[in-house]
Amino acid sequence: MMTLLIVLVVVLGVMAVAQLARVYELTAKLRGKREEDITDSDNRMNARLMWLFCVAYFGFFIWLLVRYNDRMLPVSASEHGVWTDQLLDVNWYILFIVFFITNILLFYFAGRYVYDRNRRALWQPHNNKLELLWTIVPAVVLIGIIIYGLTIWNRITSPASPDAMVVEVYAKQFDWTARYPGADGIMGATDYRLINDQNPLGIVTPASIATRLDELAAEREAILKDIAQNEQVMPPAKLAESRKRVERIERTSARIIRLRTEMEQDIAMNKETSPYAHGEDDIVVKEFHLPIRKEVKMLIRSRDVIHSAYIPHLRAQMNAVPGMTTTFNMVPTITTDSMRTVMNDPAFEFILLCNKICGASHYNMQMALVVEPENAYNDWLAQQKPFQAAPEPAAPSAMTTTATEAPVTTN
Amino acid sequence: MGAVNTAHAGHDHHHHHEESWVSKYIFSHDHKMISKQFLITAIFMACVAVIMSIIFRLQLAYPGEGFAFTNFFLGDKWGKDGILDPNMYLALVTIHGTIMVFFVLTGGLSGTFANLLIPLQVGARDMASGFINMLSYWFFFLSSVVMLSSLFVEGGPASAGWTVYPPLSALPQSIPGSGAGMTLWLVSMALFIASSLMGGLNYVVTILNLRTKGMRMTRLPLTMWAIFITAVLGVLSFPVLLSAALLLILDRSLGTSFFLSDIHIAGEALDHVGGSPILFQHLFWFLGHPEVYIVLLPALGITSEIISTNARKPIFGYRAMIGSILAIGFLSFIVWGHHMFLTGMNPFLGSVFVFTTLLIAIPSAVKVFNYITTLWKGNIIFTPAMLFSIGLVATFIAGGLTGIILADSALDINIHDTYFVVAHFHIVMGMSAIFGMFAGIYHWFPKMYGKMMNTKLGYAHFWLTFVCAFGVFFPMHFVGLAGAPRRYYQYTEFPMFNGVTDLNVLITVFAIIGGLAQVIFIYNFFYSVYRGPKAVQNPWRSNTLEWTTPVEHLHGNWPGAIPEVHRWPYDYSKPGKAEDFVPQTVPIEAGEEEH
């Protein structure tokens, strides 16, 4: 009913405006005025509206600035964020000046030089001095902006120092996982084919390879059994799908076996420096903690589609791209607790959110980030369980059993 | 259909060849009819896209609340109880963007005004190839039909954003719209690109080869220069998008790995190895950035024409204006990486793109200052077209300035993909281009239909649209500076975004009023087509060639010989002349300086 009323009001409104316009049209016709002749009063009205608009425009702008100032992001909680905030401020000052000057000129001239049949416009096709002036001045200002901006950009993107701590932020539809390198301080290698419920990041260890191969073998068995039993009654599409799935499992298993060989050779050759030798003690958690005032190198990865790791309060952002690792270096400078005091909000949290369209629940892909003093951080980290228990003598035996069972179709 | 080459029909005006209804109104080779076809199609597509935007604006302002409006358009499947489905939300933003960027502001704007104005303003009987021109429209039409039909497939239309980044757009497991909807999107875009290339080649060839006697390149109206460079940009960049689309089709259907690698989705590790999603972004933005100027330049060209005519003053710095169009056109090809600062691209490469991007601000600033100087000491007549042109300058200033912020990679870190970006490109590219398009429609309506549009309704339309444009997009900067990402279905999941809820309501209210204001335009347009007062030959007392053609359209444009051109098009208020305008066809008098 309400909708109907609104529609009715709108339709009537349009009709009223249209009728009014018709009346004008008819009276104009009577007076012998043509549609393309703009009357002096129309010109004056629009000229005044230009001025009025300019005032309203600036008013609206300033109102937004004042009214919403406290809703903008608060002080930056990272070191580089302070630099970019300063850079932003400098840019704003320059742009505000240009904004007000150009708009004032535009709207002032538009309203000021309204048509007068007794006057002629100035004949002024060009003026090289003026044109040179407003080519060179913007160029000089822009060169300043470019140099300042690139200086900051280079500082932010320069390589992390060797003693920076490393943490991995891992994205999938629609949540985040964090990984810490564990006691050895080195992240283990990963492979997306090893991903399963226990190993959401696909960390490569002898045990995770063995488990994954077992899992794939079991799945293959089950499908083959299903096919053998129900081949006659299965719809052809389903049958084809099952066969395709078996093939894919075989391909995946073959790749994992190849990976295992690589791993074994690499460990044999490089011993402790092999990236394959560091997976077990990695810490994989659904919480994200960082110590304050310590340089952190974030490794950012994705399992499925492109995501973007964005922490607005730390002015940090980098895309998570499947198939590659991106990095972002930063130094958190304010703890969650201090920020709660600053914001006067006991429930305040730093948030890591997804900022690249990634699917239906894109709008709710988030993880809280806790920035805390180093000792609190260390306590928290000590409580976290490593990804896998240190390799027991049992592990190699599990490996050998799967090797015989695995459906080998290596090419 | 009349396969007679209409380009020569006008040589002999005694020869009336009868045309069937189909060859006159459907498969017409006449550039004026084709331009109307483009315009009407674009107006229809624009209405669809505006309705979509109202639906998702309602959701953003009042998340989780039901609206009969939503239910009416989306039915129970996507709008149960009037609540927008999250997948459909993404589909709507995707298709809204696609339609606006490609179908309205590329096809609609270039298609309408390039077709209408090129032969008329350079002095040609028709386009170089009327047949290809006709094909260009019908490919555009087909492409529109395919795009609209994708709204009705099972999984919904493409939903990966108008930039369709893989893997999201490549894998139906990741979002339902990446199934049949995405296939149709790609088919539609392939048709669109074909249309755009056929049109573009025609525009370039016609402007270069079919200018009338005396119409040197340095006497071309700025509209022609803008459309010329636009066509060159399109011809050079659209094929790259086509290649990206083809590779994406291969990845989707034939198991190749151009853009896909190491993906584990829906509980399964995919076979794809070795591709790069970033490669797609490079290919996409190699078109995507020139595309911004493909949208914007014709609008700037139209504005140059209208501001000069209605300020009764020559456009200030004609050569500088041409120079800045050329500079913008050239630079637009080497800035695409500024869309990709945060993709893991080498930071040094990022620096290069910062540099080239910020350089574009220089020719843009020159253009703005030249417009303002053209107004200075002018004698301004406020036709609706003039109002929209001044509006364009205002939006170009506001949107151009925030571009300087976004081009700075260090600042982009924190505002990339937030509402700040949405605000920026809607103002600088969306509003500027649509204002240019409205200006063009009001200005050349008498040429297109031989009728006049109602001025008062034009005023109401302009002022409402102008106020609402800023009402919608200005507050979005603040939403973005609060850190709110774009393409979020709702912001209620984050306490930190509670502060922008009332801004979202404000934006939506302005959006609805602004959307309704377009009803005035639609009414005025269609009413005037049929019942508007009859136009005179040169209603705006303009200098350009198109106003020397008769009001009634005829094939070949001029009943007799094509007039010869003797001067540039901006001799307004020239000292020593009786009238305040001197058409291009008037010979230079003895002792008169050209300009």
C-alpha cells in the first residue's frame, strides 16, 4: 500500500512538472518566444543558482568534514601508517587549495558573465603566457607530490631487515588463518595438494604427505567400489563424473609422490637448511597476535580466489593471490589495549578484513588482530600447539606403507 | 534491406530512392539513424543499470530490511521478502558496472555522438562504410541482448565484479554467477568488442579521409578531435581485452592454466598449475585504463563545443586543448599498473606507474583551466546543455583531484578498493561522462529529431541531477576514509563501520531522488521526439558544419554540394563582425586574420 502511494505521488509529481512545463511552452508560443531562446530571467535564475550551488557545495563539504571527522580512521597503529597519514595530509592541503580556487572561479565566472545582448564576449582565442603558467605550475607541484610519495613508498616496500619476525596470513573463502614459524623460526614448505582438514595450509611434512596419500587412496577405493557395485544403475553423467574424479585423484597422488621424492632428496642434501625440514613445529591458528614495536614481515597467501589482507587501523594492505606469496612489512606501534583507551571503547579490536571481492560472504571475512607487549605475545605463542608433534620414528614407516599402496601413474 | 551505398545518395537530390521501413529504421546504413539507435538502446540499458543501483543502495542503507521494490524486480528467488540475496548483490554491482561502463558510456556515448557528428562536422555524406557502421550497431544490440539475458540464468549473472578477476570469475565453485552467467558475460563482451572495433575503425577512417574541402585537422571542432583519439584508443586497446576474454574462456572450458595455479576449492585440489591471476589483471587494465578515457574524452569534446558556443566566446587555447587530448591519450596507455599497486607487483614497477599516472594530471589541469578561462568575460547563455557542460567541469575537478591521492601508491595502500575509489571514479568518469552525454543530447536533439526539448524540464533535470550527483558520491569519500571496503553486502558485521551507517542512508536517499529525476529527462526526451516544437536550422547560433544541414534528415546530409570550410569553428564574438558567430563556411574576408 505504502509503495503504491509512493509510486502514485511520484507519478503525480512528474505529471505536475510536465504540465507546468506545457503551460510555459504554450504561453511562450503565444508570446512568440521560441524554445531555443533563453529568456533573460531564465539566464539570471541559472546564474544565481550557480552561485548558490557553489555555496551549498562548499557548505556540504565542510559539514561532512566537521560532522564525520571522528568517524574516520583514528591515529595509525603502525610506523609506516604515520608516514602515509602525513603524506595524505600534505596532499589534502594542496588539493583543498586547488579545489576551492578552481571551483570558486568556475562558479563565479559562470554566474558573473551571464548573457547580456548589449555586450560582447571578449575575443581571446589563446594566451601563451597564461597557458604556459598553468602547465608549469601543476607540473612543479606534481613533481613535488611524486617525489614525496615515492620516497614514502620506497621506505614502505624496502626489504624487511633480517631479524624481522615472519608471520603468514592465509586466506580462503571466507576466513583467515595465521601461521607462525615455531621454535626453529623458519616456515615450513607448503603444497596445496596436501590441504585437508588437519592441514588447512598444506604444510609439507613426511607425516602430512603420508596422511594425504592414505586419504586419497581411501577415497579412490571408495569410488571404484561404488562404480563396481552400481555401474548398471548409475546415471551416465554420474558415472563419468566418478571416473573423472578417480583420474584426478590419481594425478594428484602422483604429484604428491613426486613431491615426496623431492622432499626426501632435499632433506638428504641440505639437511637443516631444507625448507621441508621445518614444517612440524609451525603454529597454525585462527588467532592473529603481533608483538608491539617489532618489525613483522607478513607473508600473504590464498588457497582459492584473490583476497586482500587489509588492516585499516595499521594502514596495511596487500592482495592474497593463489599461486604466489605476497609480502607486506610493518611495525605495529599501538597495542590493542592502548587503542581501546584512545578510542574509549573497551570492545575495540584491530581487524584484518578481506578487501577484494571473493564471493557470497566477502562482507564478513575477518579476523581480529591482537597487538600486545612482547612478553604477553610470547606467553600467548608458548601456549599454542605446534602443527605436528616432532617426527617420531613411526613416521617413516607410515611413509613406506603408503608408498606401496599408492596408485602410481607417474609420468 | 537497402544495400545501396547511401553515402552517394545525396550527390543527386532529385533521385528519391524509396526505402522500405526495415531499411530505414532497422538495418539502416544512415549514420544519423544509427546514432539514434545507439542512443535509444543506451537509454534503455541505463535505466536497467539505475534500477539495479537503487536495489543495492537500499540494501546498503537498510541492511536486512525487506523492500517490495526489491521483491518486484528480483522475485522470491533473489529477493525473498524483499531482502536482497548476497550473491545477487554481487551480481547487481557487477552488471551495473558493466552496463554503465561499456553499454552506456562507451557504446552509448561514442556510438551516439561519433555517428551523429563525424559526417556532419567533418563534412561527409556518411561514414566511410555505412554497412560496417550498421553491423557495429547490430553487434552492440546483440551484445546488449546477451548481457540482459544473462540476468535470467539459473546461477544468476556474472558476479565477480565488472573487472571479472579470475579465479573468482573462472570457477563456478567459488561463486554461482561464474557458471552460465559468466559465459554469457564473456560472449556479450566479445560481441561488444567486435562492435566497438567496427565503429572505431569507421570513425578513424572517416575523420582522416572524408573531410570536406578546407577542413584541415587544425580546423576540426574539438568534439571531432576527442572522438578521433577515443576511436584510436579503442582500436588499440579493445583487442587486448578480447585476448584476455579468450584466454579466460580457455581456462574455464578447456582446462588451460593461463590465470590459474595452486587452487584448492570446494574440498578439491585443481589440476591447474603455473598460471598467474595477475596476468589477467595486466591484460584487463591495459584496456581498462584507456577505457576510462574512451568514456571521458568524447564528453570533454562535447563540452568544449557547448561551452564555447554558449559562452559566445572562442574556446580558450584550441591548440593546447588538442595537445592535452593527445597527451592524455598517449599517457592512458602507460598507467594501467596503478590499478595493481597491491597485487604483489614489483614495487619499482609501481613507482613507474605512479610517475606516469600523476603526469596525466597536467593535461587534465590545462583542460580545466582552459574551460574556466573560456567562461571568463564570456556572454553565457544557460541552455540545459550549457548547464550540464559546466556541471561536467565541476565533477571533473572534484574527481580529478582525488585521483591524485589514488595515484600515489603509498596512499593507495590504505584506500585501495575502499569507497574512496568508488567515489572517485563515479565522479570523474561516471558523472563527468554522463553529464557530457546529457549535454550532447540537449544540444544536438534538434539535429537528431528536428524538434526542441523543453528547456524548463531541462533545468529541473539538471539541477536535481547535479545536486544528487554530489549528494551521492561526495559522502562516499568519507565512507572510504573510514576504511569501508567496496562490494560489501552489508557493514553490520564490523563495529568499526557503525559510524558510516547514516552516511549510507544519506547516499541512498540522494540516489533515489537522483534516479527519479531521470524520469523527467525520459519524459522530456520521448515527449519532445513526437510533440516537441519544431526546430530551426541553427537554434544555438553555432559555427560548426552540422548546423548548415536541413532540419529534415536526408541521406547524404546536404541537399547540394558539401559546403567548403574556410575557418576554425570558434569564431564567436569576433571583432568586426555583425553577428556574434561566424559559421565555418563563411570565407575569410580580405585583411581578416584567421584566429
